[in-house]
Amino acid sequence: MLEVAIMIEGQNGLTWARWQNIAAAVEDLGFAGLYRSDHFTNAASPDKESLELWVSLTWLASHTKRIEFGPLVSPVSFRHPALTARMAAAVDDLSDGRLMLGLGAGWQEREHNLFGFELLDLKSRFNRFEEGLEVITRLLKSEAAVDFEGKYFQLRGATLLPHPIRPGGPRILIGGNGEKRTIPLVAKYADEWNAVFLQPAELARLNASLDGVLLSHDREPKSVKRSLMTGLFFGRTRKELDRKLSARHNTGSGLRKRGLVVGVGQEIKEQLNEVEKTGVQRVMLQWLDLDDLKGLEALAKVVL
């Protein structure tokens, strides 16, 4: 059965009050999980409130009991991967093993420029990302001291203490649709592949492609969970949905062609059924209105 989780954009006005309210609602309503982006600010002005990712996840770990959670995704361009591994192991322990560690290369140019992080060209960015994955996985999975000498990161007898309670530490998720670099990195390092904004036909094709790459790495296809993060336009009534679409100057059919889930009531369930047929096991629906808890409750009644 398809798991339905909620994803929010943390740079889109996330405050402590909003985070606490959304976390309580997602937990109480029965959604499978709560995920958030890791951005310092928006890709275009105006800037809005944005809680720091790992501080917010630490709070979430100790104030929820059931839901899985994590970043979609945390770029290695912001933090040294050793720091990310240390924080992830601690947050996973605090939550009794509910963290999914989503990792990425970084992409948003504006925030890197504003805060002084080096984004790099695309090829170098993915080379750095692969080094970061190597550092994180070695630290999380090894009880012995780790040595690593890369271009971007170096370890010289590094050990994570205390060792993660969960064997191997938190599970690793890699997000993205790229067949040239992302899919091979998923096959080498990830426990979950998270596709982004894809129509079912393309999702099914990439899913099958990943199966083949996993087999070439001597991994069983079932060893990697499949998920999809996509946008959502949901209305409790047709009038409400039309108003949301009009405000964004979009049509339902146009958004569906871009892989978003759009509709009222049963229309949402039908689109999720098509996603499930592709082999996806979990969908993270992007909830943009951080104050619309009544809408979140209505969505739960439709999809759960």
C-alpha cells in the first residue's frame, strides 16, 4: 500500500509555531512522515523565515513518536559531511530510528552566493557529492577509524562516537532524476531513491532503469525503496481548487503534465493509484500553505 507523507518548503516562511503545528497535525492525522527542504532562503526574493534544518529535526525527533522524517534533501555544499554524519546519527538515535537522511549535491545558486557557500560547476558539484557520500557512509557504517583522502574532503583516523544505535546508522536517501550521475550514486550508496516531479510513465521508466543499475552493482532491486516528491494542488471543493490554480496562473491539466497531483477528492486518489503502479512505495506531497491545517486534515480524510 502506498505510504503518503507530507513535505514542506522550510525556506517558505517556516517558524517554530508553524513547524510545531504541522508536526502535531501530521503525527495525529496518520500521515507516514514529515519531510522538509534544507535551504537558507528562496531562489528568488523576497526572503522569508527559515528554520535551520538540523535544529528543527532535533526538536521533531523528541516531540513526535511515530512519523518518519528527514531532509529532502540536505546538500553537502552547506556542511562538511562529517558534521552531517554526526548530527544525523544523533538525531536518529534520539528518534528511535525514524530519520531518513536525504542527501544532495546542492543546486540553488542564490543562497550559495548570499551566504558564501561554493556551489561549483555541475561536474565538480557531483564529484564533491560523491566524496561526501563516501565520507558519510564510511563514518556511519564503520566502527573502526576511517581514513579518506579526497579532493574536497579528508578523514585521518576519524571515528563516530558514540556509534549509531541503529546498525549502519540512519538510512540514506538520494533525490533526483538524473540517469548519468544520480541513479548510479543511488545504486552505490542509497537505501531509498526519491524521484522529483515526474509523470507516472517517466517514473516507471526510471524505476526500471534503477533496477538494472542495482543489479550491475550486485544489489537486489528490492534493497532500495522508491519514493516520489511532487507538488500538490488540493481543494476541498472545486471552487477552492479553481481559486488556488488561478492564483498561480496554472491549469490542472498543465500541472499534471509536469508531474504534480491536482484535484478534488477521488481525483487525488486516482492519481496516487497511478503513482503506486510504477513501483513507488511512498509519496511525499508538497504542502505549501504552512498555516492551512484544516486543509491538511481534509487531505488526510481523502488519501489515508
